[in-house]
Amino acid sequence: MDQRKCECGHTNPIGTLLCESCGKPLDVEIEQTEFPDMRYEGMARRSQTYTRKLIDRVWNWFSSVKVAIGIILVLLVSSAAGTLFPQQQYIPVPVPTEADVARFYTDTYGKLGTIYYELGFHNLYSSWWFVTLLVMLGTSLVICSLDRVIPLYKALSKPRLNQHKSFLKGQKIFSEGQLPAGASQEELLEAAAQTLQKKGYRIFTTDRALLAEKGRFSRWGPYVNHIGLIIFLIGVLMRNIPGFYMDEYVWVREGQTVAIPETPYYVKNVEYHTEYWSESEMPQKLDLQGGVIPKNFQTDAVLYVNKNAGLPGAEPDLAEVKSGPIVVNHPMEHESLYLYQSGVQEMQLGALNFDVIDQKNGGKLVGQLKVDLYDPPKEQKIGNGVVVRTLDYFPDFMMGSDGKPATKTNLPKNPMVALEIVGENGKVAEKSVYLQGTVITQKSNPQYGLVIRKPDLIDITGLNVRVDKAVPLIYFGSIIFMIGVVMGFFWQHRRIWVQFQEDHVMLAGHTNKNWFGLRREIQGLIEQTELPLAIEDKAKV
């Protein structure tokens, strides 16, 4: 590693702007034009010292503030793009398959929705490239911090008292004057030390120099910010570890029990009901034009745990662990699992009901037929030996491009059911089709007929199921970040140097912000100690 030697004899690493021993600028041209930046006390940073190896280049790339800002901008733009349309887990209708997901975005948002889905923005925040950006941001924060905090710590932990004259003259606040005859340097230093100590300064002295310092801890504010952000990012990335985070959306019909993904739990929708405000409860008369105002959305649910969750191929053995209402903003909680009331589809088709009649026997009722539209039975015995078989079923009927029946979705929005009615002892076999409120028979004069009755209507509740064990770490990182913000905003690192050279006294001051406050303190010091100085202020106050 190349080194730079100062006129005082001290050897400094390449990249050093101010001599580590005396503080003299090492670049003569800079000394004559503009004093070096005091942000890192002129110390050499690793990114300025090592540049030859591949690891040095990687370090230097991540240590660049411009790179960190670029990563942040890409994250901000992509995060904003992810909010244009709802993420997959927040789609307000059931989408059991990936094809249903793609169809939802296309049908709802058109061409933009298709592009949104094809680019993978429907699962943006868990995508590999978004997680990679977060890892890159965390790496940049770590390297940026280490690259700067280590030299800053080395400089501040060993403050220099006897500074080179060029160092003092380079400060934004500087003054030099001649001592009056008979003045004692020791007495002036003692008076200056006492005055500054009363103002909260920490005093370092030698026989001919004094350094007063306060608020050094504020210099660590940005790095405390970085620590908080790193902890925050670790919490966010921990959400990708199985078991640490889950954000699923499940639809549960009344009376249905469904498995909660990625957990050993099941949830049953016992009953859903919406409560409305009555006119007597209204604070004032409102013209609702025949409408109503919802008061409460509630699902009465039971939470089960599967005792056989760890046994591959075993039938679920459910044991109740909790039951009660799930209300908006009042989730059902069990250990780290939360179930939120997030959506509902009321008055949905649940089952088709028919009366099976014998048309050749005066329309005599043979029995009643129920076709569950979510799990149609393959065969049902109606009565008098009559059996009804389900031949085919299309929940959301459409004609395919090949001219054959197909279904748009797995939801019973436009059900078509093909049935076969087999008479007693199999003597008669007739086929019928239900579609859009109509029964179509194979024969023009069949023996058995289907009379449509009122269908079963059900409510389907949407539950947001969440597990987030990383929240405490995210909160902790946020608190650390705010501590760093307070440290950096409300305190300043102020330093005042008083130094004697023969019959001259020199005074210089530096702060990382609030130059007006430092100037006022130095002016008070000069007045109280009667130093023969007039401030030369190069700062914009």
C-alpha cells in the first residue's frame, strides 16, 4: 500500500487528506485553495486506499453513496408499481388456480392487468429480484458505514491538541492575535478552560494548547440510523424464512372447514352475518334512498389444530383450540396466528334444489334432489329406486373455442350440470341438463322431470390470515433509527482550539452544523477571557 509522508515526519496511508499527527493538509494545492472536508477528519477510507483486487472493487462499489441512492430509487419505483393493482393475496374474489389469477388481472384491469401479471408484479414484495434489491441495500448500508465510521472513530478517539497552523487557519472560524506584554499563557489557558467547561465542553490541555469539545456523540447519529435500517431490513428479510411470516387470504363458506396454508390449523365458518344500523340508532335522519348502512361484519368461527400434521398421508385429526367471533379490526388470535375479517360475498349460489317428479304418473313427486355446486355428488338415491347421477359439471359455463363446454372459473357463477336419472331397476335412463334457470331434457317426452326450487344461498367470508414473528425486530430497528435521527438533528459536535506559538495566540472552531451558535460561544469566550482576538468567520451563518 502506498503511503504519504508529512513534513512532520509522520507517514500517512494513501487517501489521507490531513496528517494524522499534526493536521497539516498533505496536498499543497488544496492547502492553498480550499481546506479539505472535515467530515471524516481527513482520514483515509478503505475505498480510497485499496483498489487493486476484485474484493476491493466490490467494496468500493457498495461504499458509494450514489450506488445506495440508486438502489433506493429502484426500490421506491418498483414498490410504487406494486401498489397500482392489488397483490395476489388481496384479490377480493377467490382465485384457486394460477390461471384464475391471470384471468382476474386481465378481466379486471385489461391489457395493463395482463402486463402487470406477466411482469410478476402481482407477487412483487416476495419476488427474488425485489428481495435481492433489499439484500443489496443492506450490504450497501453495512459497507458505507464501515468505510466511514472506522476512520472517523480513529480520528475522534485520539484528538490532536497541537495542530499545525495551516489546520487552524483552514477552519471556518479562525482568529490570531499577539499577546500583550506580561500576559501569562498558563493563566489564559486556565481561564479559557474554566469558561468553556461551564458551557458543557470537555477539556483537553497541554502546556501550550487547549481543545474543548462537546456533542461528539452526535457524529454517530447517521451510523446509528444505518444500524436501525439494517436491523429493519433483517426483520423484513426474515419474513422469507418459513414460519416467520405468512400473509394468506382464505375464503370459507358457511359450514365449511378449510386448511390454513403453511400451518397445522383449520378454520370453520360456523355462520356469517352483517349487522345494519337501525333508524333509531342513527344520530340524525339520513336520506338513504332505500339503502342501509352496515354496522358490523362478523364471522363466527372455530379454529382447529391438526394433530396429524406431521404425519404424511394421514387423515386430519382436528382438535378445537379456539372459537368465537371474528370482527373487523378485532381478529381471532392464537399464539402468533391472527385471523382478520377482510371480505365477504353474500347471497352466493351454494346448491341447486329440484323436485324429481314422475310425469307419466300424474306428476307424482318421487323425491328431492340437491346438487352441491362446490362438491356435486356423483350419485344420489332419490326414492322408489330412482338414482340421479352427475355426468358433468361446469361451475362457470362458457363455450370454448373448440365448440365444447368449458368453465371460466372454479366458482359457481353460471353453473351447468348434466344429470342422468335412472329409474327403478335401471329400466329407464334419461339425461337432463340444467343451465341458466332452465332444464333441458334429452327426450321430448321423458318419464322423469326436474322442477326447479329455490336454490341454497350462502355467505362466503374472506379471512386474512397472518403470522409475523419479525414484527418485534422491525419495531426495534425503527426505534434505533429514530434515536439516530434525534442524535443527528438536535445535537452538534463542536470543537474549539486555543493554541500559543511564541508570543501569538490562535483560536479556531469547527462544528458539523449551527455555525451561528458556535460563533456566539467563541465570542463569549473571547470577551470573558479578554483574549486579544477578533473572529475571522468564513462560515455562512
